[in-house]
Amino acid sequence: MKKPKFQKPLGMHDILPYEQKYFRKVYDAVQDIAEFYSFGKIDTPVLESAELFSKGIGLGTDIVQKEMYHLKTKGGDALALRPEGTAPIVRAYIEHGMINRPQPVKLYYYSPFFRHERPQAGRYRQFWQFGFEILGEENPIVDAQIIQIFYGLLMDLGLKNISIEINSIGDKECRPAYRRSLVRYLKSNAESLCANCKKRTKENPLRVLDCKEEKCRPVINGAPQMIDSLCPECKEHFKKVLEYLDEIELPYTLEPHLVRGLDYYTRTVFEFFSSEEVTENKKRLALGGGGRYDYLIRQLGGRDVTGIGGAFGVERIVQLIKKEGDLSSKRKKTKIFLAQLGDLAKRKSLRLAEEFRKTKILIDESFGKDSLKNQLARASRIGAEYTVIIGQKEALEDTAIIRNMKSGKQETVKFKEVVDKIKKLSKKR
Ligand code: AMP
């Protein structure tokens, strides 16, 4: 057949009517889980100031250096087609004074993004991503919760054999010393590195750990590990994240060389893969990833507030749904608030959140807060019908209090019976 005169731009694709059902499925699942965990949707412009990304993602990253689409307007403004979602969300958080709202602010997006990459299977120049961000909370429980949300979403989509890789890349206290020891090591192994990594050793040495070239593998495998250089605060934070993940039994593995391709990350970083591999030239492609960005908000002109989030590629998920996913849909109803006091109660609440999610009962929480009064105030504000309270005593006794928010009546039930009890109560309504 003769080639038509006009074709879609290289690396971009049409989503035709018979494919929409897969994309719709992902969209619905994202919306459902966002509503379940009380995330608000945000849409930001496709174009942003180019400087937002060079400052936010980092000048030395591939995304900014090689992949960003630039545009000079007639008025002389330097804009860029957004290559990722976190920097625009942080920009909006600062610009709209969201710091003055109750923290944390939980936002999600579902939008097209643009990167001028070499087009390959699973790698496009315009692709869809959805992401979840929690701004204004530094408690490690939200790191675990973000990972739990993405995992739960992939389960909702019927995907199997999902694995999670996790690492901590420290903060400004401990990373500089690690960076120095890494550079020393890389310099002494320079002859075994690809040309790109030789350059990266000078400009952005952590990126070497992210190199996909076979040649660099042995050097990377023998490289010093960040986890051995973490300062006590980062170590404690990471330990807590892992404890929370253990509590909810998520299948993660520690990946000591995971660094991610953007400069704004601190402490926790993670990536998700499927064993039903999405590959490009036999290289494993991630379904999504993310991490903590404790300095980004300040770096972009905001206050000293921390954040965590992640983003997933819709095309890669659709590719998996076509192979092994589930196109049927389930939906949800009653709203419950989970309140907790103390660390053990926090862990139990995290587990409870997962059980509620499986039964499609809507919940909300403010895991980062420790005052019961504040938590109950939030429960009333969101119109929760019941609040499940786990205090220190209940956590030890393996019980929970169920409070009817309208009548104020409370009853204590066994921890393992909470979900059934709420199910019964919501049937009675
Ligand atoms: P990143 O933040 O760069 O790790 O991107 C997060 C996720 O977006 C990746 O794990 C992919 O699923 C998806 N993604 C990133 N770049 C592309 C691309 N060029 N084409 C399709 N999906 C992509």
C-alpha cells in the first residue's frame, strides 16, 4: 500500500475506538482508587516554563538534556512540553497557596506527556501517565501508602506477578559523602564504562547506576551502595517504610542501585515491574516509579515542605492488560475514617485500609497526624459515617473502636472483625 501523505508524528500514536476500552479501564481504576484514598484531581497545562523542568528535574538529566520539547513563543517565552508531572504539580501547589489548606495535600493526575526519546516498543514521544502525589507530610507511612496505592491499583486491574524494587538514596546530609566514594570507585574503573558513563561520572555520577548498557553492568554491580552510607535519620526513615510495607505484605525487593532518572528525589525511591515483561530490545521496562522529593518544593520557590509521589505509564499497563488483565469492573459506597494513635496503631490502620479497599468501602485517614481531636475533626469535615479508632490500648489488645459520627455512639470490636462489622452497619442504613 502506498504510504499516505500525512502520518502521525514519529513515536506518537492514535488510540483507536477498539482500543479505548483498555484505556478507559485504567482511567476508571485510577479514579476509583483516587476517590477511595481522597486524592483530588489536578489538570495542569501541557506547556510550562522550560526553567521549571531544568530547575526541578535537573539540568544534567537525560530528560532535560536530550528529551524535552522546547518551544519559543512569538513573545519570546521559553516553554516546554511537559515531560513529567511532579514539577508542574509542585508549581501549582505553590502558586495556589495550597500550603494554607489542611496538610497533607493529596493530588492525582492523568494526562499526556512528551519526551523526545528514540521510539521503540513501550517507548513513545507522546504517552499517557497517571500519578499520585502527597505534599506536606514527611512521616514514612505515606511512602508506604503511595506504594500501596499503586500496588492496589495494579491488583484492581487484574495484573499478576507485580514486583516492587525499593531503595533509599539519602538526603543532603549523607549523599555528598556517598557521591564522593562513588566517583572514586567509578574513576578507578573508568576503562570498563561506556562513553556516556565516563561523562556521567563527572556530571551526574549517580546516573551511572541507572545505565542500561551491558558493558557497565559489572562495574555497577560492584559499586558502593548508598544504603551503607545513610545518615541515622535517613536510615530510620527507610527502616520504617520497610516495616510498613512488611505489615501490609507487599512483595518488594531491596535494589541497592536503584536511583531513578530525575534529580529531585531524596530518601525513598521505588519502581514497579511485571514478570510478564514489557521489553525494549530485551531490556526490562518499568511500569512506573517514584519517590520522595523533600527539597523540590523549596527549590521551586515554596516553603520547606516535603513530598512523595509516583507516576505510571498507561501504554505499558494497557499492553499488560491485553495479555493478562481483567476488563470487568467493581464499584464502591460507604465512607469510613481511620484514626490512630501511636506507631503500632498506624501499622494496623495501614493493614485495615487495605482490607477496606478490597471490599470497596471508601476510607480516608490522616496517617501523619497524631492528635485524635484533629483526626476526628477531619472525619467530620469529609462527612465520614463511621470512624474506626485504634488507640495505643486498642492496638495492644487487638481491638478497635467504631464510632458512629452522627450519634457519637461508640463500640469496641475485635480488630479482625472491624471490616465485617462496618459491612453489616452499612447494610442497615
Ligand atoms: P519515569 O518517571 O521516567 O520513570 O516514568 C514513569 C513511567 O512512565 C515509566 O515507568 C513508564 O511506564 C512511563 N514512561 C516513561 N517514559 C515513557 C515513554 N517514552 N513512553 C511510554 N511510557 C513511558
